[in-house]
Amino acid sequence: MTHRKLVIIPTYKEKENIVDMIQTVMGLDGDFELLVIDDASPDGTSKLVKQQQDIFKDRLHLIQRSGKLGLGTAYITGFKWALNHGYDYIFEMDADFSHNPNDLIHLYEACANEGFDMAIGSRYITGVNVVNWPIGRVLMSYFASVYVRFITGLPINDATAGFKCYHRSVLAGIQLDEIKFIGYAFQIEMKFTAWKLGFKIKEVPIIFTDRTKGTSKMSKGIFKEAVFGVIWMKLKSIFSPYKLNQSV
């Protein structure tokens, strides 16, 4: 059986990276499809995607949004689109090559061949596999995951990872409209929710390489959301247990 696979990439001002990323993903074995969700990038990112659609007519898709609405809402939009269009495996990844597109195959194999419901491209499962980040940011990221494990009990070494593969049953089982966070904490909330719902999760080791083109979207507000969001998630899980979505 051939599984339908969709990679979702949110973009905002990624003209330096998006064409190379599209062509790399399209060149992988396995007939991956790609959905770019662009938040009205003023640099012409969406125009470049449209030009590539002339080449990859049935495999490259684009959703244009009215403004910069946040990472979490972009992914939720993509998840709903993927479920409505019948994809079996849905992936999250960044546009800037910090996630190696070749690792999409490893994430897929962990789910399709090993029976996991969700696979996470993990920077910290075999040590600290991060290239070109300043030490301060490495420590912040690493200890953010330690903090998440301490507060919530989530048994994941890289709780903030944004490189993932979901079987469609995970996204169908999560009540997507109830996902609260839109920034850094979104990645934690999705993992925590999937874990609480009983889905099987595997961390797949990757090497994360900081972007060489374009600019980072990290901000203090995004980090603050994660710090307080983790406490909110833990309290919510105590007073309002997670339940599978029965409407899909």
C-alpha cells in the first residue's frame, strides 16, 4: 500500500530558502507532497511557491493567509487541510534547512514500519546534536525540555522539537480547535496532548543545523508563552482530562 504523505511548512519571509526546500523535498524518494502556508510574506515567498507549482503541479500546494497569525494556527490550518484531503502521514518542518529534509524518510519509517503513531526528530535523544547555535540558545532549548519533563512528566527528551511525523489518527484524535498556544509552546502542547491520549511516540535522532539564510522568528514573547504554558497544560490535565475527539 502506498501511503499519502504531506509535509507542512509555514513561511514568513523565506524567499532565500523556499525554492531550494521545495526542490529538495520533491526530489526525495517516496512521493512526498508539500503544503506551504504563507503568512503574507512581504518578500514574495508565495510568488516563488506559485512559480514552483508550475513544475510540481499535483504535489505542491499553497495556502496564503492574510497576515502573520502565528506558527500554531498555521499548523492547525494545515492539519485540517491534510485530514480533509485524505493524507495518511503528515509532517511538520521548518523552511530554513535547520531540519534536514532527508530525515523525513526516517520519521516516516518510524511510523509506517515500526508502528509508532508519532515520530519526533530529536536533537537531544543521543546527546546534544545542534550545529551553529550560540551556547546560550543551546542551553535554553535543552533545559526547556528538562523543565517540561519535570513539570508535566512528558517522557520526551526534545519537548520543543518542531520536526515531526504524525499518523492521521493522531491529528484526528486531537481536538485541534482546543489547542491553545500559537508559538513555542504549540510544539509542547501537541506532544503533551498526543501522549495524554495514549498515542505511541518515538524520538528519532537528528542533527539540527541553524539557518544560514534568512532570519530567525524566535522572540522573548514566544519563550515566555512556553514557560507559563507548561504549567497551564499540567493543571488542565489534572482538572480536565484529555479525551479523544469523537467528531472525526
